[in-house]
Amino acid sequence: MIDRRLLVNLDWVLLGSTLLVSIVGVMLVSSASQSLQTGFAEKQASWCAIGLVVMVIAMSIDYHRLADQAPVFYLLVILALMYVLFFGRIISGARSWITLAGFRAQPSEVAKIVLALMLTKYFAEFRQNRVSAREIGAVALIVGIPLLLTAAQPDLGTAVTFLPIAASALILAGMPTRWLVGIICTFLMISLFAWFFLLKDYQKDRLTSFISPEADPKGSGYHSIQSRIAVGSGGFTGKGYTQGTQSRLEFLPARHTDFVFSVLGEEEGFVGTLAVLGLYMLIIQRGFSAARHARDRAGLFLAACLTSLIAFHIIINVGMVAGVLPITGIPLPFLSYGGSFTAVMFVSVGLILNVRMRKTVN
Amino acid sequence: MKIYDDLKPLESRLAALELIIGVCLSVLAMTFWYLQILRTDHYRQLSEENRIREAVVKAPRGLVLDRNRRILAENRPSFSIIVRREGITDLTATLEKIRRIPFLNIDTVVTGLAKYKSLPSHVPIVIKEDAGPDEVAFIEARRLELPELAVQVEFKRYYPSPQAVSPVLGYVSEVSEAQLHQSSFKTLRAGDLVGQAGLERRYDALLRGVDGRSREVVNSRGRKISELDRIEPTPGRTVMLTVDMQITEALRTAFQGKVGSAVMLDVRTGEILALVSEPSYDSNVLTGHFSREEWTSILSNPYHPLQNRAINNVHSPGSTFKLTVAIGGLEEGVITPGTTFFCPGSATIYGHTFNCWKAGGHGTMNLHSAIVNSCNVYFYQVGKKLGIERIARYARILGFGSPTGVDLTGEQSGLVPDPQWKKSARGADWYPGETISVAIGQGSLLVSPLQMAYHAALIASSGSTFRPHVLRSYWDATGQVFPNDPREGARAVGISDAVFEQVRDGMWGVVNQGGTGHRAAVAGRDVCGKTGTVQVASKANLKNPGAVSEALKVHSWFVGFAPLDKPEVAVAVFVEHGGAGGETAAPIAKTAFEAYFSLRDDRSKTAS
């Protein structure tokens, strides 16, 4: 299936750092789930294995063929999103799950890949230096539909992660400054509107509490404070693997999912956080490198959009753990427990590897 | 093969994108440097505070025993339902859950939460004491739904015979807001229990012990995971009283619902063998964190059972004061035992006519017959010769006008009037007729029943008795016994034995020669005593002369000791509105003497 010649260009650094972070992830999930029922680490490990399989599939098929099929994937994802909106399983308040052949999956996670492919397809043949209202409108439509469907589940966190895909595509395609300003203004106005008319109280609490978590330490600021205590008390070398008291004694919320990085900070200290951040930087750098060396516009867009997607997750999640960004429920790539999300992140790396493998033809 | 696309302009945009992301990640790395390197001590401390909870291990309060080692106060395990405030995330939801529990009172919970706001949130608040097995099971079965509630075993003060011991022991309840500001309670926190009256209060420091401490590792829901270390509490000391419960109970029975008090002292040591104040109250009702419903009935009782009538209340001594005048007269030489006065039923002194209680008069009286018959006219004359200054001086020497120094709370001084007192307190000059009234125990004189018993003990021991006290000894867990030394506080009397002997003879006559106190006589025990009858002439009674009510009846006193040779015990009995002293108070004193002697004989038999 894979041309032997392509393996010459396989980015072992990207693959290696991804695997390394994933192994750290399984270990952290294992440590963090001590007080929960067992099996979390094993499940996460098996999801990584599944992720590796789909990653190999994603890198095997020429990304041009995948991009060509993007409209079909897009349609399927929209249908799936509409389906879960009415018939999906409700888990933690959001109707976002679909059951397929015994597997539960979140279409909103799959939508991230499909959007990247769809925008790649859209901009592959775009030859102008600057986008115009037409392109912006088209991107808004392509991203807007799944975004609204996901937000309606309601899963605002996942919906927000669609934005960096759109943003990076538009920036690459050449965003005029006045449009940038205009979009930021529109975004602010929509935010204000959402604040007053759309957001539920718990969502507002989560967004505001990071500004002054001490104001209500038992209430909405609690998670932010406990995360900072976990990270800060880790010090330089950490309390030792599985020895984090904040985690073990359940002061940390969602410690095997959204706050898994807090467990890392508490148990492995600054050494651990810096090491993992370093690996993330490596992954991102290799992602942009793949984009830079892409053979064509499509490859560049695909690799850059997916790298931005991964980077966005990392920044928002780690920022939340450090207490400098609001709690949004955005998971951390390769570290957070979660099946669909892990698989989607592996597919993203697979597609970046795909682009890298098929760089300039000799 | 596709024509190569010029991707050059895109490369700078790619670089910009990479830069933005790189900057964000660098800022985050710096944030972690700040949190984990610069602020690590701060957060490490916070994480320790999170996981380690200091719990107080309550010291068991010391036992209280009577002189025969009968338990008067002990500690009984009791189940309390507590609220862990750190477990409350949504107060309204918690209150709503509590409201649905039938046996919990929501008001107690709300006031409790307000009252103990100052306490650290890990200190549990008791919302129900003495929970029954069903209630404990109810809470335990709902640990998951009600994680903020828990059951805790506490040791609660328990008095096996509360009514008999409450005047001496008092009770234990929560330290009050005002007490917390006092230096002697500075180690206490809101919600701690302290002695609030009597011995529990006086010897609170002995009984309280020192609380221990344990450091526990807890999880985020406040549940204990393990114990880090522990400092064991030092239990309170065991306190043995001088009180004999059997005599106390005999005395209480003798009161038969009458209102008043009685004290029995050991003449040789000053030990209080019995102290009774009727009506009494159930100290178990008042003990604990909450006042039970019976509290109000105790408070609203018109006879104020919370007062220890033997030391908190003072009354006119009536004719019992004639003993003081007799001693003063003899010691000062204004009379001799043979001095006689004629009693025609009244005497006119300083232009006023003073009556004797016997309308026809007693005829010619010497000291002995004047004491036996309690002749007013005789003592008017002695009092006139002595003068108020000397009467007051002897009254003070013989136990009146100042606290005896008993180791209980709220002792009253009473009052020994003299011209100086009248000038300062009333702003008026002393007039001579007052001296005559004071000579027979009327006027402004005020004494407490305990002072009266002490007075009797002083007469019985020729002034060599010791300060009245209830603490006999105490010991700690190591078994080292600390006896109470009664000699401290003994006062020098400086009156000759012969004088006391004359008065003791008179008192023997009161009981054994057909005198006013004959109802106190115990065959073969040579009981000596003096009765007193105090007119109750309040303004309310004078305004309403038609109502011959209970309140109009006179108060009665009996003060005495036994036996005449080598006296052992002294007694004072006061019955409010009891009628003549010889009729009501004397028989109660008799019961006390009988109880004392029969117990003493029984014990010496078993000993030998």
C-alpha cells in the first residue's frame, strides 16, 4: 500500500515524539485514575494502538485523494452531527455520542479532520494572493455549519476548536488586514451577544472564574485553584510518579482527562512539564516543517491547518492548567484520556506525515 | 505532473503562524517556571493544607466521686450528628437535604453555622446530640447522598443522680461568647464545653484535661484516608469530694418539697459533708451543646432552682444571731454566765418599746436560760451593753459579713451592718435602736446558710475549724494524689474556750432541755443547736394583709452541731416560709444528724 520510496521521507522525529507523548499519556492516566475504577490506562493504551492503525491508514492514502473526497466526508459528518443532535447519547450534559458497530464515537471530533480536508480542497486551486469576501464567506459557511451543530449539543469547547482550522487557512490564503480587524470585531460582538443571550450560567462561571478564582474558591474557581496548587506544589522535580496528593486525594478535577497536565506538573515537576512542552514544540515544529516542504498548496494547507489544530488544543488546555486561561473542557493531545479525540489526533499526525512523505518529487 | 505552484508568499505566513504558536508556548513555559520554581513553597503549603487536617482529640473530663468513691459525674459515649462545612458546596442544597430529615431541626443547623463561622471549616459542627440508633443508622446509610453529614462519638457528661448533685457540681455546657474573651478560657474554641456552675466551673481547669491532636490525611470530600501522627489527650483529673451522698440524700428526703437549703460540715476539717438546695434541677438537662426543652421549665420555675440557696442567697439570721451576741458579751466581760435580766415581755430602750416573742415574758433569765428560751429581752440588754461596733466585730470573727472562701462559685458575703456601713451605703447616721434589733438578729443583717454552718462549726470547735470546702483530693492518670489542704484560709479567732463552752452548754439546752430546738434531739447524741425564725415583712405582704399566703409565713433556721463533747459535725438548715424554726428546720437537722451518726457507726463496724 505504501510505496517503499515514500518511507525514505517518513518523519521519524514527528512519529517518535508523538509516540513518546502518548506513552507519557498512558502513564499519567494510570496514575491519575488510581482512585477511580481500574482500566482507564489500559483503555487509553488500546486507543493509542487504534490511533496508530488509523494513523498508518491516514498516511498511506495520498492526501490528494483524501482531499478530493472531502465534500463527501463533509456531508457525512454534517449528517452525523444532525443525527446525534436528535438521537445521540448524552454524556456529561452534551448530546454528542454516536454508536457505530459497538464503538462509541463523537462526530464532532471527526469533524476536525474533515474540516481541515475540506478547506485544503477549497484552497488547493486558489491562486490569488489575497482572499476576498467570497472566500471568507465560503470558509465561514464551511466551518459555521458544523460549528453551530456542535455548539447546539451543547459542546462549546469542541466547537471552538474548529476556529483555528478556519483561521490558519485564511491567514495562509492571505487575509487582508481590514478583514482581520472586521472579523475580530464581529467575533467580539458575537461573543457579547452569546454572553448575554446564549451562554448558560455554568458556562459563564467557567469562563470568568479564571480571572479571580479566589473570589469563590469553593465554587467555580475551585478547579482552577486546585490545578495551580497541584502544578505549583510539584516544584522542580515533582512529588514522584503516582505520589501527587492533589491527584490521589481527588482535589484535582477531571484529572485523567482535561487536567491530566496538572498531574504531570505535580508528579514530575518543572522537569516533566518542560520535557512534555518540549516534545509538543517538536511536534508543532515538524508539522510546520512538513507544510513548508509540501509539494503543493494542498499539502501546505493540510499540514498547517492540522498543526494549528494540535497547537490550539495544547495552548488552550495547558493555559487552563496553568490558570491563565478559562476552563473550557478542551482536551490535551496524546495525554488526555479519550477515544475519539486520541484517534483524531493520531489521524492528524498521520496526515501531516502523509504530506511530508509526498514532498517534492525527485 | 502538476505545474509547480509558487508557494513563496505562503512561507512567510506560515512562519508568522509558527511564531505566534511558539510565543504562546514559550509564555506557558514561563508560567510553569513561575508556578513551579518561584512560587513552589506557596503552593506546596497550600497542597499540605489541602490534604492534612488537624483534628482535636477531646480529653475526657475528669470523674467526680463522693467521699466514698461513689460516682457523681462521669462521661458517657453519645452519638452526635455533625456537619462538615468543608464538604458543603451548595449551602441551599445541603439545607434542603437536612430539612427533609425528620429528626433534625433546621433552625439548630442554621444558627449553628452562623455561630461557629469563626472556626476553621474542617472543625465539624454538632447539630444533634444523643442521636438514637435509628438516627445514626439513617445518617450512616446515606453517606453518599449526604457526604456533609457524619456521625461522631463524643463523650458527654453524665450525672447518675443529677438532682442530688447539681447544687454542688453545677453543669457543663458550651463556652459562651463572653467567656471566650476571658484569659482563663483562652485555649478554648467556640463549641467547647466548660463547667458553668459549682464545682464543674470552680475546678474546670482540673477536670478539663488537655485535648490531644491528630493530623489526618483527608481527601477532597473531607474523608479521612489515614492518620499521620497523633498526640494523645491528657484526661482531666479525677476529683474526690468531701460530700457524702448518703447524708445528702437523707437531707433531700427530709425537705419533702420544702424550699430552702442545708449544709453539714465536718467540724474538725471544714469538709462539707452535705449541701442541699431545694428545689434542685436536673443537671443532665443543662449539660451539652444544646439546651433542651426542659431548660425553659427550669428557668421559668418561680423558685429559681439554678440558685445554690446555701451560698447564693442571704437572709436575716433571726434568733440564731443571739449566739454571737452571747459570745461577744462574755468575751468582752459585759456579762458573765451568771448575769441575769428580768423579762417582762418587753423592754423600753432608747425611748422605744421592744417586744419579746413571748407576750407574758420569761421572768428572770441568766445566759443559759436566755439561750434555751431564746429570750429577746435578755439579748436586748446584752446588745445595748456591747454596742454595735463590738457586735459587728464578733459577727465578723464568727463567720459573717465575708465569704467563707468555699470552693464553689457565686458565694455571697452577706452583710454585717455598722454605722460606717450605714453612712456609706445609706447616707444616714446609725441610730441606737438599730443596735437593739441587730442584737436579736433582725435589722440589716444578712447571712448565708453556709456561713451559718461555718458559724456553728466555729462555736463547736472553739474557733479552730477550717475553711469550708468540697474538694477532698484529686489525682491524675499516673495515680499521684493531691490532697486538698484545708488549713489554708483558717482564721484566728482569739476567743477563750471557756466562752465557747458556755454558749455550747446553752445550745445543748435548746435541744435537750425543752428549748425551742427540741425537735432536733437525737437520743444519745447530745445535739446542740439554736433555732431562728425570721419575719417576712415585705411591702407586698403589708399592702395585702388579707392574703395569708405561703409567702407570708416566716422563714425558719436551725443551726447546730453534735455531739456536745468532741463535736464532729455542724449543721445549718434554712427553710423558706417554713414557719417557726423549731418546727420545720429542727426536724430536718435531726435527720441529718441521724444519717451522719448511723453511717459513721456502720462504717466503723465494717472497718473493725
